[in-house]
Amino acid sequence: MSNVRTESVLQENEGIEQLELDALLGRLLSSQKAALDRVEEALPDIHRAVEAAVPRLQAGGRLIYGGAGTSGRIGLQDGVELTPTFGLAPERLVLLLAGGAGATTQAAEGAEDREDQARLDLEAHHPTANDVVIGIAASGNTPYTCALLGTARAVGALAIGVAGNASSRLLSEADIGICIPTGAEVLAGSTRMAAGTAQKVVLNLFSTALMTRLGHVYRGRMVDMRISNDKLQARAERMVFELAGGEPTEIVDALRLAGGNVKRAVLLRKGVEQAQLEDLLLAHDGDLHRVLATL
């Protein structure tokens, strides 16, 4: 018998399938709301994780997400958005999922027990002490994910664990543990529910705060986003206008000279020479506030 709380059956949900639809939806929503309370309690640990990750990434490290099943796919979802949203270079991001790429769209639950494969998967990317490895597991005992963090710590990388069980192996393997004890699920064992919601929010908070601290946000705008369609081109032009002014043709020209990067286009509109852009940004860790303060 399992003693994992997510596998427990709540007495009040024994007959949940017989509820009227409005009552069923209300019960499901209540479980999601309760998950957010657990995230709020974990804010101090999320704070610690962001603070510890910033200097590693500033030193050239990578952000590595890892997990199995639902938890692993939630990690992939968070990580894959960082390049288009914040301009994080693809080579600075590693996404590991038990079972490989095929497990993204089809369940490969047996793969979660493969500690040996976890070590091989991470070692294939030659982790270093500047890397940040985030392992996500609802129970906190998924062998694949635990082995990822153990391998990360062995090379001095920062190991961050996100789990729903405070006494779990994953959190003991981590340098910084983020515990979100959502407890028994409204549907016993279905960690795509409350646990999944809590994991998604934790990763959203962590990665968004991290990217903000790394200088990818200025005045509440995603100034390093990638322009990949007409909607984003229009958004970029609007941001440059709001932050630096100019006529439409001047803004389009600035974005073209800046390779489509809003941050660099703003600096061009502020009078910085194109040849100076990279040196200025490098000297100030990409922080537009600090660069503009020197002009």
C-alpha cells in the first residue's frame, strides 16, 4: 500500500462521479484554488532559488529542466517558452523528459524508474557548476528525477527540487527544495490536478522572476522577446515607441538594425551607436536600466 498522500482517497470524494455537473465543477475548482495557497507558502523557497540561480546564469550557465510524466511535461512547457518570451538563447536551455521526446505527446510512465538513463541524459549535456537543474516530481520520489538532481549535485551544479512531499528523496537531493504539499487529489492519484497546478505556478514564478532579474524585462515589457510573426512585430514596434519614441519608419529601421531586438532598438533610438550596443549590454549584464543610466 502506498503512503504517498496524492494516492489517498478523500472521503468526501467517494461519490464524486454522482454529483450534479455544477457541483462537480465546483469541487474540481476548489481543489485548484487550494493548490495556490500551498504555492504562496512556498514563496520564501522560490525566492531563495531565484537568488541562487541568477549568478550561475550570469556566469554563462544553463537552465536545465527535468522530470517524468505530467511533472516532466509541465517543466518542458515552462522551459520551452523562455526563448520566444525572453530571448534566452536555445543553447542556454536543456529540457529532459523521462522516455525522451516521444514522451511529450504519449505517456511513457515506465521510463520514470530509469535512474541509469537519467544520469546518461544529463551527462550527455556535460553539466557544469554554473548550470541550474530543476527537477519536478509530485511525489518527490520519482527515481528518474531524483537521479537527475543527484547527478547535478555531483558536478557542483545548483540542484532545485519541486515536490509535494517534504520528506521526499527529491528534496533531500536538492540544494534548494520547494515543497508544495497539495495532498490528496480530488481524483485519487491524479497529479495533473492540484499538484500539476501548483507545479505550473511555481515554475511560472521562478522562471519569470529569474528572467526579470537577468535583465530581460524593462518597465514591465519583454524587451528580449523573439519576433516570429506579424503580431509580435507590431508589439515590438509599440514597445520601442513607448520606451524611446520616434516615427514609424524610424522605429522599423531601429528594429531592423537591432536584429529585431527591442532592447537594442531602444538604445539605438536613445542615440547609442550600433557598434557600441554589445559592449554596453555586456558591461551591465544586459540590464537596460543600468545602461540607460550611463548615457
